[in-house]
Amino acid sequence: MLTHTEKEELKALLKTKKKIVLSSHSNPDGDAIGSLLAMYYYLTNKGHEVYMVVPNKFPEFYDWMPGSDLIINYEKNAKKAQQLLKSADIFFSLDYNALNRIGPVAEFIPPSPATRILIDHHIDPERDKFDYCYSNTAFSSTGELIYSFISTLGDIKFIDKSVAEALYTCIVTDTGSFSFSCNRPETYEITAALLKLGIDAEKMHRLIYDTFSEQRLRLLGFAISNRMIVWDDLHTSLIYLTKADLSKFNFEVGDTEGVVNYPLMMKKVNLSILITEKDNKLRLSFRSKGNFSVNDLARKHFNGGGHRNASGGNVNKPVKELIDELKVVLDDYSKELNYELVY
Ligand code: 5GP
Ligand code: MN
């Protein structure tokens, strides 16, 4: 992922105190927030001046993470973020592969001679936009890549309990609690190393997953009972939640996280789609089992992308129109979707 020369250059670059801005993608998830905090503590431990920026709000169930209150939300504090970005020596892009994933922040990323570094595990990173790319799609999470990045630079000694907690959050959330993207032994070796640093994995799991409001759980029940369509011939399930549905359940950021995973529990379903109506736009989430690439689907048809088995997209049209369009688009994939995984 880094040539010998690049490694030596990065070591030299990080040897003296620098002003560093870390960024992650819109609608930040556990891997985004964890990656920011892991790099924040690692680089602070090394003596740098470090700031973190995200384009918009992250779910409250990450508020317990030490340092999360230092993350600047661009939507709330654009001026401050712009000032910091302008004067940064180093800009890190964490857990995203393309600058359009940081929305308005992209306009202000520091130009040369500032150094731009990408650490990410999504398909097809925009390599030409960065001076260094630490990118590999085989890794469970950007957090796991960060552990490897720090280790490559000979800096394991700077991984303390704060870094470890943040990295564990990345790994546990991006693997659905070790249920997907986790077939590499290295994922468990790194997790074991994090546990040896004294993190309380059970407690962290509770803090992330067992903090639903009553309304959030009722929204999940409603989504499955009242808003789920199953297209048997396409081995596909679709859940849609309108603005009115969300407001009926007092929607808070993060309340729909995970909803898209449930339909995959049906044996017959290979593709699960969630449509949520937000700010007059529609957000799409795709999940698949097996070889069907939802990254390709989101890229080709829905202005998005992601991974083979998890991707997202965005469109600007009424829900009913989108559902009709999905049916037409997926009819062309009916052969690819018609498989039965061996259990
Ligand atoms: P989610 O459905 O959880 O929002 O996103 C699933 C995966 O797809 C994540 O890895 C996320 O980074 C990626 N993703 C979500 N939305 C987009 C998008 O609009 N563009 C791209 N390129 N990737 C996305
Ligand atoms: Mn990720």
C-alpha cells in the first residue's frame, strides 16, 4: 500500500509538529467517527496539533466516545472548519474514496504544499487527488487499516487505550459485530491486540447497540410490518420510510441505522434496499449477500457507491417513482439475483 520511499517520506513528515485536519464522510458511521478519534489520539500522542471535521451530524450513540465532542460539524460551524482547513499542513481523508463524499467540505481542502493522505477501504479511490493512498478493500474497516498504517510507520507504541477504543468501534460497527467482512485472521489479531490494551469490548458494544429509544425500536417494527415489499422473483426486499413516517416516530439521526440489514435474515432475500426520505431527497441503502455487487448497482444507477455487499446512493424524485424505477432496473439483473447461498 506504501512504497518504501513513501513510507520514509511519511515518517519524516510526521517527525516534526504539524497542524493536521482529519476528515470523514457525510452521515458519519462508526468507522468514520472511530477513524477520526483513533487518528486524533495517535497523532496527538505523537505531538501534533490535530482537528477533526465531518460534513454533518453523527448519531448520538457515538457521543460516549471520548473526544467526540471535539469533532467539528461543518453544517454547524463552517467558518471555523474553513479556517482550520486553510492553514493545515496535512489533510487526512478517512473512510471515504471520493471527495464528493464530504459535500461542501471538499471546496476547502488545503491545496499544495499541504499534504493530502487517504486511508480508506472502499473500491476505486480517487488516487490522483492524494499525495499518499493507504487503501485496501480487503480490510474490514478503515479502523483496521489505521492500525496497519500506524504499525507500518513503526508507531505501535502510540496506540494507547483511547486509540484502541476508537479502533474497536470501527471494526465492530463495520463488520456488524463480526458477522460480515471479517473472514481475515488479521481482523481478529488486531482486535486481540486492542483488547490487550484494556478496552471493555462488552461495554462498548452495549454503548453502541443497546441504547435505542422506544420510538426507534417501534420505527423498526413499523418499517418491517408496514413498509416492506418483497419481490420474490428478484430475491429482493425493499423498505421505504417517508418523511411523515419518520416524523411520526420522532426521528433522530441514526434511528434508521441497521434497518436495511434485517430483510437479509430471510433465506430467500439476496438484496435488501432501504429508501429514506430526508430533506426532500431520497437516500438509498443497499445490502447484499453473496456475489451480487451493490457497489456496481449504486454507481451505475443511483449516484452512489460503497462496497460489494454494502452501498448507498441518492436520488431526487418521489418515492413511488423510485420504487417503480427500481423494479425496472432490477428486472435487468434478475439472472444475477437468482442464486441460493449454501447454508
Ligand atoms: P449506508 O447504507 O450505511 O449509508 O452506506 C453503506 C456503505 O456505502 C458505506 O460504506 C458508505 O461509505 C457507502 N456509501 C453510502 N452512501 C454513499 C454514496 O452516496 N456514495 C458512495 N460512493 N458511497 C456511499
Ligand atoms: Mn468503513
